[in-house]
Amino acid sequence: METGLDTKKRNVPGEATLSVNNIGGIDDAEVSFQQGVTVLSGRNATNRTSLLQAIMAALGSDQVSLKADANEGSAVLEFGDNTYRRHLERRNGTIATDGDPYLEDPELADLFAFLLESNEARQAVARGDDLRELIMRPVDIDAIKSEIEQYEQRKRQLDEQLDELDDLEQRLPDLEAKRTRVSEEIETLSDELEEAQAELEETNVDVEERREEESELETKLEELRGTRSDLERTRDRIETERESIEALEEEQDEVRTQLESLSTGDETEISRLEAEIETLQDEKATLSEAISQLQSTIQFNEQLLEEPDSFLENAEQDDDEPVTEQLLEDSETVTCWTCGSSVARDQIETTIEQLRTARQERLEERSEISSELNDRRETLSSINENRTEHRQTQRRLESIDDEIERRNDRIEELTEEREALTDEIDALEVEINDLETEDYSGVLDQHKEVNQLEFKLERKERKRDEITDQIASIEDRLGEREDLKARREDTTDELTNLRTRIDQIEADAVEAFNEHMENLLETLEYGNLDRVWIDRSSREVREGRRKVSRSSFDLKIVRSTDDGAAYEDTINHLSESEREVIGLVFALAGYLVHDVYETVPFMLLDSLEAIDSERIATLIEYFESYAPYLVVALLDEDAQAVEVEHSTVSNI
């Protein structure tokens, strides 16, 4: 995990210009931002939050609101050589967006870069929500699991290939010994053949008047030799076919056993699962829409409290007193922009808290539905994979059956050929016997012996060549071993990385939070707040019908009494300032762990009033090290305390 700004400012343009129309409380505005810190300075209700929302809109976030009296608005960000546009339009009570924003998916930025008061990471810490769920939400766990399965399959294939090479290597000594024995037999047969040929030459009767009979005899003997050679080759081919059939029958038994272990699946169960998946998807979509609407309502009410005059610019007034003077910062009531009635601020705050609770409940419900949905998808996928494997195995069995049948037919053909050759040899031997005379007594036997020796020698030489080819083929295959080992090692490393990726993200997030929290606590000097850290532990949770082990992020807080005694406390007992700092540090941990700076170069900070000016200045200086563009909305007195180099925007 990288820290420090140098690596993050690579290829980031120096200046960005934002044009805004009808967003939040802004009619029209244009603001430029330099790389580094930009402070939006002013009183409450001066459109600082609206400008931050406009930046979010241009970058791709949907967590923005239109001006109350407008039906459409826009945000345009000129960044380097590129221009990013976002158009907002009010439709059927909701805000629809289109255009070409900076981000295709704003989830990471919404969670860890756009740190307004309603930011989910900040709120989760304050409410004591599940911090682990927030950190892991952007991680596509299903995609990681799918990738793991692919690499596992690849590793199995490589292991099988390496095992095959080990088996081949073990065959080499036997093949070498066999080739040596055959070579020795060839040498012996060559000597015997040479001796037999010499004896045949010596017994050759040089009688002129028998030359014709001798020539005919020699022709028949040569024909006999060729026919015997054909017969032996046919016998070898029959034996080869039989060996192939034996191997195929063994494979046939294995495939049948495998086929018996597979199921084609229950169509009723498949239909049920598909129907349940469709229902769960609809429920999840409905919840997502409800969550989005709740978030929009929460943001609207928060803006109503923050910038009430932006909603009342065109409201009818009973006197000539300016609206901004009617709605003082310490007013206990806010005028509803829809009906004009006065509503107590604490009533709106209570409503906002209720809305947040409802949204969190729906988030948890959506998470449970997602788990059930994943469980049913996995079950359906397993059934479909089993059906596919069953079909493939059935086709393989049919292919083996066809191959066995083809080879049996070939054996029948070769057997008929062998019988024909045997008959032909018998006929030749009869003819040769008729041609033999007393002068040529024993010549036939000598010719037969020479023929047999020549045939045996030819077979042995062919066998030696086959063994040599096998050895060469094995040695070629063994040459692939190092490459296969390297590929398996790479695959194993990637598999290990994938299996530990989720664990590593969790560990990095905890480490980042604890490190930055320790650094800031020491710098900010929060009196009796000794230590704040996340303790990562495991617990059993139910996902669908299964129980799985899942990490839990437990926020730990240690305080000390005036006499120095340490004790463990809870988030509820911290001051608002302390809670805000912890929430911001948690968001920073997510920002770094997910490399959000590589996705969007802006970090936005708002609603820091609960923290004193000096500590705000320290936080800004600390955060500036990690964000290429840090835009902060501050009250005038807080802005004056900022010492780090920055630009200031005061008129929006």
C-alpha cells in the first residue's frame, strides 16, 4: 500500500475548472482549483456544500440535489485536456442524470473520497456500524471466487502434465535397457544371417542344365520370404489393435464409473432455483431503489438544515425582512420549502436519524438477500456444471464405444488377411517342394532359414527404431518440464494471492487505520484519549444455508482517568469532535487501501465544525499528503487557522 503524495500526483493536470448551474443552492458559478489544498471559506448557508456536491456530480456521484426552484441543472469539469459533463433533471419526484462524468462507477469515491457530513464511512463510525462491510463493499468477491476456480483448474492441469512427465521419466531406464537388449539381439541375428547366407552360397549347385529350374526355385523362395514378412506384419498389427482395445476397455470402465456418479439434475429443482433467483433479484433491486431514495431524502433534509435560505429564495414573505435574516444560524426552527410551515430543527434532525436507521436496516436486509442470492446461484451453477459434465462424459463414452467397435472391425479384416497369407504360404511351400531335386536337397531348408533370419532381423530393427523414437519423444517432453514448473509456480502464486486478497485488504485497512489513528492522536492531543484502534477478529455467520467464518472489525477505545488509570470506552461516550476525527481516519484508510487516488484525484471535506480550528488545520495538513486535490469547506474562523499552502474560494 503506497503512502505519500509523490506517486499519486503522477499524470495529474495542474488546474481544474468547474462550471455549475442549479445545483444545491447555486444558480450559476465557475470555480478553478489548483493542485493541493483549496479552502471554501464562508459562513453557513453560503453554498460551500452545494459546490462540493457540484464537484461530486461532475465526477460521477448521484448523491447531489437540484436547486429547489429548478427542474434541471448541470456540472461541467474541465480537467487537463478533457471535459466531463453531468446533466441533472427532476423527473417524477426523483433526480435523473446523464452525460459523460469522470467516473463510470462512483462507489469508491462516494465511500472514501467525498467526505461530506452524510458520508457513509463517517456515519458508520459514529453509529458503531459494521466497518468491515464498508471496507469490503467495493470488492467483487464473486469475481475473485470465479478467478480462483479458473486458476485451480489451470493448476490441476499443470499438475497432471507434470505427473505424466514423472511417469515418462520413470519409463526411460526400462526403455534404455530394452533398446540395449534388442540391439544385442540384432547383432546376434546379423551374425547368424551372415553365416546362413554363406552356407547357402556354398551349397549352390553349378549345373548348367538346371539353371532354369534353379531360377524358378529362387523366384518362389523370394516370394515365400515376402509373404512370410507380410504375415508377420499382419500379426503385429492384430496384436497392436488388441492392445489398443484393452486400453480402451479400461478407459470405458473408468468413464462408466464416472458417469454413474454424475447426475443430470432435477428439472423441478432447477426451475425452483431459477424462480427464487429472479424473486431475490427483484427484492434486491427494490431495496436498492429504496436505499437510494432514502439517501436522497437524507441529503435533502441535511441541506435544508445547512443552507435553508437556498430553498426559500422565491418563497412568499409577509414582510420586507430579508429571508437570510429571518433564518439566523441559531434559529430553533426551519421553514418547510414545500408548505411554508415552521418545523423545529430538532424534529428534522430526529427525522434524519430515523431515515438513517431505516436506510441501515435496508442495507442489512439487502446484504442478507445478496447472501441468499449468491447461495442459490452457486447451487444452480453446481447443478448446471454437473449436467454439462454428465453430457461430456456421455459423449466420451459413446466415442470410446465407437472406437472399440471400429478396432474390432479392423481386427476382423486383419484376421481374414492373415488367413489368406497363411494359405498363400502353404501353397508356395508345396510348389517349392515340387521344384526341389536331389541335387538341391536341403536348399529349401537353407532358404527358409535365411528368410526367417532376415525377417527376424527386420522385426528387431523395427522394434529398436520404435524404442528409439519413444525415448526421443519422452526426452522432448521432459524438456518442457522447467517451463511447466515455472507456469505452475506462477499459477500457485496467483492462486495464493487471490485466496489471500480479501484477507490482505482487511489486514491493510486495519493497519492503515491503526497507523494513521496513532499518528493523529499523538498530534491532535485529545487529552485522556489514550488509544483508538480496530481489532480484527473472526466470527461464524450464516450465508444462506451455510455457516462461514468472516472477519469482524471491532473498534477499540482506551481512555485514562485523571489519576492515570486506563479503561476501555465506547464510541457513544466520545465527544463529537473525537467521533468526527475517527470517522475521517477510517475513510482515509479506505481511500488508501482501495487506491482511490488512482480512480479519482479529488478528496472533499465538509462539516468539520465540531472540531476546533487548530485540529482542523492539522487534519488538513495530514490529509493533503494523500490527495492530489483536497477541497475543504470551512467557516471563516477555521479557514484562518489553516497554515499549509492553499488557495481560498470565498465567493460562490
